[in-house]
Amino acid sequence: MLTADQKAKLEHGFAEAEASLLLSGLVPTENFSSVKARILAGEIALEEAQEEILAYHGVKSSAVA
């Protein structure tokens, strides 16, 4: 479960990411919104979210295990 401070930091980061997308003329996808909600609910970790987003867009992770 996320602490209030962790959740606030994540919400701030998501707000900045969404603003950046909008300023670039892009709109967050439904997938992004869904993953964001699951992160904020504490259902998945950031690492899991990253993998889901990369898989959704057909991108292979460059992370070394």
C-alpha cells in the first residue's frame, strides 16, 4: 500500500507527464489512464506498469535483468 506522501509524489509526477504530453499536442491513452489508476491504487508497482505500457506499444524493454 502506498503512503500518502508516495501517492502525492506519484500524482504530481503523473500531472507533469500529462501536461508534457498535452503541450506536445498528444493526449494520454486509455491504457495510460488505466495503468496510472492501478499504480495510485497500489495494485501494481512502477516497474510492472512500465512493462505493461511497453508491451501495449510493442516496445521491448532495454532493461538488463
